[in-house]
Amino acid sequence: MKKNLCNFKLIQNEGIYTPPPVGLSIEFQVFEARYSRSRHVDSAEATRDNEREQADGVLMIRLEKVAKVYSLGEVEVRALDGVTLTIERGEFVALVGPSGCGKTTLLNLMAGIDRPTSGEVWLDEERLDRLSDDSLTRLRRGSIGIVYQFFNLLPTLTARENVALPLLLNGLRRSDIEGRVEQWLQRVGLTHRAAHWPHELSGGEQQRVAIARAMVVGPRVILADEPTGNLDSASGEAVLDLLGRLNQDQGQTIVLATHSQEAMKRAGRIVRLRDGRIEGIEES
């Protein structure tokens, strides 16, 4: 096998790609070289706008008569049908309902990943369905933390590098990044696993890395799609405890789609969906 330009060994072990065991991975160095040349922002400056927006008043996620229709050939699937919902700053809201009821679609609209067929989606004073793709990308990068069921960690970056990546993309210097990354790895209890690759971590550990990655930018809201759905009961409990502490101790706004009864117990409000409509809202 020829050496590549980075003098970088490729080791294949049962289909798993294993980067070098020490130092920054080549992939992370490439990311850093690409983005550090473009711009640097001060660490305090990077979070100042979010802190000011949260201090100014109640965070509002607001959906007004939202519908989402997907076309599958000649068949139209109405994933959401006239949903109106408001979420205030500091709430922990659980979206519950059977598979296919519209939970994930609703989260995707709140995140600006998808756009409604009709209706309005607001985050504070910004109407997401009218923003450009570039504006939505910038908004997600600094204001919205997303946690997925299957973790979505980059397999060729260590736990530390996965947490650092959003800050790098936001233009922070390495000196500013390191302190914030270590702080969040400590808060999720994974300082001792920081140099490990995702395939060396348990499912619960991978999800805690994903939560640290979502929180490290200081988001206004965390959107979590079935964050315990791929975990055993003990690991799922640990993840829910972590989300609960973030909500209780920091006032972090969390919207979580779930089938889990344990997750529902931690939410302050439960929104029940069925066939793309809100069936009921309960205070827990």
C-alpha cells in the first residue's frame, strides 16, 4: 500500500477504519487548517449574542398552523396537519406519539432542517421558514443543539475532536476551544475517554459525547430525537439524568421526541401527537 500525502497509515480491522493512536487525527488537522485561515472570533464574543437573547426575555419557539406534506409519486403523505405550538425558554417538552405521528418532522422544522409546506416557524424573532439555507446553517451552528438517536459522531475523530468540531467551524481559536471542550467532557463524565474513537465507546458514552457536542456552542435550545432509543435501560437513564440536570441547573430549553415513559416523567410538558396533529397537551 502506498503512503498518502500525510504519511498516514490506514489500518483495516474487521471493517473499522482506525486512525493513528496519538495526537490530532489527520481529519481534524485538515478541518482546522481549512477553517482557522478563514476567520477567528473571540470565545466570549461567540456566546455573547446567545446570552443576550436569552437574558432579554422568554425564548419562544412558535409554530403557527404548520403543515408538512411529502409527495411519494402520486401519493401525498401529510406528516403534519395544522400544528400550532409555543415553547417557552427553560421548558423541557416531550413530543410523544406512535411512530409516524410527526415527531421527527416537527423537530426538523424547529431546527430549520426542513421547511413547512404551509404555516410559520419562529425562533424568537426569526421566522425560520423564510431564512436562506446559509442563514439557517449559521443559526443551527450557534443557536440550536441537535442530539440524534444514532449519535452521528464522526468515526475518524476522537471524542474530544467531535466535541470541538462545532467550535472550530464557528471560527474559534484552538486556545479558546480547548477549555470549553474539556469543561463539557468533564460535565458529561467523559474526561477519561476523551482520546478514544467512537467505536471504542459504549452507546451511552457516545450519546453523552453527542450531548457535549450540542452544548459546547451555548445553544438557545436542544432538540433531541429519541436520544435513548438506541440505548440499554441503564445508559438511557444516565442520558436522561444528564438532560434533566441541564434543564434544572442551567435552565436549558429542551425539546425531546420520545417513546420512553422515563423521558416523559422528566418533562415539564408533554405534547401528544397523532396523525400529524396535536392530540393533547399535558403538564407533568
